[in-house]
Amino acid sequence: MTQTPSIDVRTPDESTPEQGHDGRDGELRGFVIGLIAVAVALVAFAIVVAAWPTSSAEAIEVSGQGGEGTPLAVAGASLARSVDGLTIEVNVPTPPAGSYEYPTADMAPPGATHPEVIPAGSGESEVFTAWAFIFNYPERCTDESCDFDDIGDTAAKGGVFQVDGRIADGASLRLGGAVRLGQPAANGSTLENPTGAEVHVAIAPHGRAHTDADLWAQLNGPLGNPTLWWVATFVSG
């Protein structure tokens, strides 16, 4: 499921400042010009954002782990559709460490590696990732439902996209991102039909946050299966 403005660094002029100005007039003019440039940039950015063709977001329930038990959040997942893509956001209570079933490192897909999955201890934080399973043409899904059989070069043209990955260090877990029209998938088909696709948003647990390269693997790789995920399903628009 931003351009950074350059900073002009100047070498101080070693010449003697004009009598009575102490060089401050030039500094003030530069500061004012800088403020005007920033203001113009912000106005331009606001115009661009206002022009984005988004629709009202749809908010739905996030299931319990594996689709069982009490829902994780009643309206914890939202999806906004537009002609050029999808915007996905998840805002749910952070699953308490040790309160749910964990995947194992060998549940990473072929070709991927994942560090050991360990429940967080006191004062430690855990990693979660969010994934979007997008079925461009859900009416073509097999078995009257969209699932892994419909990922790839299939009639439904399903694709898997990573939306986000974060260290959960508070009571709330917020994950979000966008999938653009034509964006290549991590697996399967690109996004072709954002306004009509069926979208399954899954939250995957990765255990206690590691460090360095292991943390990168936790934040950027898939792990587990639907029995270990919290899921929200958005039917076709």
C-alpha cells in the first residue's frame, strides 16, 4: 500500500563592512529573501496537494490475529482511492509483547533471510510491517475469493506491496504508505486498477527489534502467513 531545498553556504566576506552598517543590512536582506522563497514554495506545495484527486477514505475493522478472536481495532485501517493510486493507513493498539503467536525466522519466503524472532522483554520494542495484497480484478479471482492463488500472472492480477515497517515503541501502532498506479510489486502484478481493486491490508509481527543489518531485514522483509497476521479487507470500489 519530497524535495529538500538546497542550502547556500557562503564564505564570510573578509572585507571591512561599510561604515554604520556592520554588514547586518546584507544579512537581513538575505534572511527576508529566504523567507519569501520558503513562503512561495509552501504555497506551490499546497496547490499541488489540493489538486491530488483523492476520494474520501474508507475505514474498516482490523481483525484479531489470524482472523480470530476480538478485533484488534474497530476502524483501525483506512483506504483512500484515487485514479493514480491508493493511500493506506493503519492505526491500532500495539499488540502487547508475548500476548500473541510469533512467527519463526524460517517462515521468510524463499530467497529472503530474517533474524531470530524473539518476544520483547521489559522496556524493549517490537517490529511490525504492513503489507497490501492488491487484486486488480477481483471479479476474476478463483474459488469465489481472492487469495494467494490469484497473485501473479493470473486473471485477477494480484500483487503484494510493502506499505510500511516500524518499531512500535508506544501504546499505538501507526503504519501507512501509498501504492502508485503502475508501481512494481514485491511479488506479482503491478497496480492497474486502484479504483476497482480489492485490497487486503496485513500487519505482520517480527519480534523484538534487532540492530544494524538485522533490523533492516525486520523492517523491510515479509515474514509469516495469514494465520499470524492482523488483516483488514477492502472490497472493490
